[in-house]
Amino acid sequence: MTDGHGRSISYLRLSVTDRCDLRCRYCMAEDMHFLPKSAVLTIEEMGDLAERFVSRGIRRIRLTGGEPLVRRGIDMLAMRIGAMIGHGLDELTLTTNAMRLADHAPMLVRAGVRRINVSLDTLDPHAFRHITRVGDLDVALRGIAAARDAGLAIKINMVALAGLNEDQLLPMLSWCTANGCDLTLIETMPLGEIEQDRSDHYIPLHQFIAPLRAQRAIWPIDKATGGPARYFAVEDSPVTLGLITPLSDNFCATCNRIRLTVEGRIYMCLGQDDHVDLRARLREGGDVDGLIDAALAGKPRAHDFHIERKSVPAVARHMSATGG
Ligand code: SAM
Ligand code: SF4
């Protein structure tokens, strides 16, 4: 599949639920309203669409959300998609907060998942509770350990938050080194209304990593994934450090992905509202190929993020709705 700007599209992010068992401050409001069941694709509909996308040329699928492991039937979906590995699909991955990972890790391995991303913004239990509002750090760490024991490779995603985890980069790097994980840092993006002004906690990554640079050299390495991260090696560390800088340094030129929401909408860009709705056509028993073509033709060249005091979010929907 090729989009209207000549970019080859081979990566699908599939949001399997907008619900979550955490309430991370940068992601959701405390009293989030979730979608009614009728608006949400069934597990079977998601499986059908995933197969359609793979037949159209998608080679990698990432399950995300919301928290994918709270979705009932996630095991069936993972098994169904995993069965396409080697038959058009190269890889199935998952992004999770690890709260339910201890229970699900063996199932993921059985489904063919080999690596996962885990969101972990701090190793300080109090800060973890504060950032997630309800989370228990021990549960997350036990989930990560179980995943590692089951044989999954793990990349930690850490959102850089001024005043909340600026002191955590060096401890996190040491922890990743000790636990065999890679580490990717993410700038907070203006998606969906949250209770606070996001600019209170926004920090550009060049500033967030200054304490690391003061101690160790980092240098770019060649690891092109078509994703938004740029990768670096760190002196005296086996950890690959990824930096995702949507605000301070736009990453759209090589974007190879599309996103399917739990409502069955294709969003061609995380930072734009344009979308195509597959659900109605799917439920009428119609052919979704023409809609997929329309979505490809309409994929925007770039997102339009900016973060300023009191500015409204670039898009109204939350990251949890589109699939992070
Ligand atoms: N619940 C899972 C998790 O937290 O890993 C998967 C979904 S979550 C929306 C995916 C990723 O998006 C997480 O790494 C999270 O930290 C990140 N995220 C959520 N809201 C964000 C925002 N406003 N800006 C930047 N990253 C965000
Ligand atoms: Fe849930 Fe992930 Fe959003 Fe945190 S970042 S509230 S874990 S969806």
C-alpha cells in the first residue's frame, strides 16, 4: 500500500479498547467517559479487518489501546492475528502498561509475539502512583519480570514529564541495563483534554536528557523502523535509547503507519482529525477496500502539534482512543 505522498504503508496500529485500568495524567482525565459497547468493534470484526489489512500489504501489527490486556477476548484476537505470521504478516507486537502482563505473557508468546513495549514513566513508587493516579509499581515490575521470563524482549516507553520524572532518567537507564530492556523517551503530545494544562509538564527531550549527556556520550545509530523514534547508543551501556520528539523535531517524512481505532475508524495520522469509518460498511456486509484506498490517498503529509500555555489540544480525541 502506498499513500498519496508516495510513502509505503506496512504497519498497522490496532486499538482494541479505549478503556484502561490506569488513568495516567498526561493521557486521560480522571473521570474518562468510555465508548458504549455498540460503538466498539467486536473481537471478530477486528480479526476480519486485520486479515483484510494483511492481504492488502500490512506486514506488522501492534495491538494497543487504551490498555489492550483489559479487553475481553484479547487472547483470541492475538491468536488469530498471530496465525498470519509467516503468511503475509512479519510481526505482531503489543504496547501495555504491564498491570495484567503477568497473567497474559505466556498467551502472548503462544500467539507468536516476540517483543512488547511497556509504558513505565518512573521507578519511584510514589511518583508512579501520582502519574498513573491508581497504579501500583510493584504490579508493573512483576508483570515485566513475568514477560521477560516468558521470553519476550521488552522496550520501555517513558514519557518525559517536567517536575514528575526528570530525576528518573539515570535510574531508569540503569534499571534497563540490569533487566535487559531498551528505552524510548517520548515528548508529551497534545491529544485530548486532560484536567491540567499540558504545558505544565511538557519538557523537550534535549532538555530531559541533559543529565545523561553530562555523564555519558550518546551517538546516533542506524536503525530505521519507519517509526517516529531516532535511536542512539549510550556509552558503557547495552541499552538502545530511542527519542520520540513530535514537538521539538517533527518525524513525519518517513511515516509508514496507519491506525485503526476501536470504533473501526482509520486515522491516517495521530495528530490529525481526518478519518475514514469502516464500521458501518463492515456491519452492512459491504467491501471495505475502497474505504482503505480513500484513507491512503488522504494520509496527511505531517501532524500539526504545538504545545503552548492554554492552547487547545491539536486533536480532541485522547491517545487512548486512537491507540498510542
Ligand atoms: N495502555 C498502554 C500503555 O500505556 O502502554 C497502551 C496505550 S498508551 C495510549 C500508548 C503509549 O502512549 C504509552 O507509552 C503512553 O505513555 C503514551 N501516551 C499516552 N498519552 C500520551 C500523550 N499525550 N503524549 C505522549 N505519549 C502519550
Ligand atoms: Fe492507560 Fe496507557 Fe493511557 Fe496510561 S498511557 S492511561 S496506561 S492508555
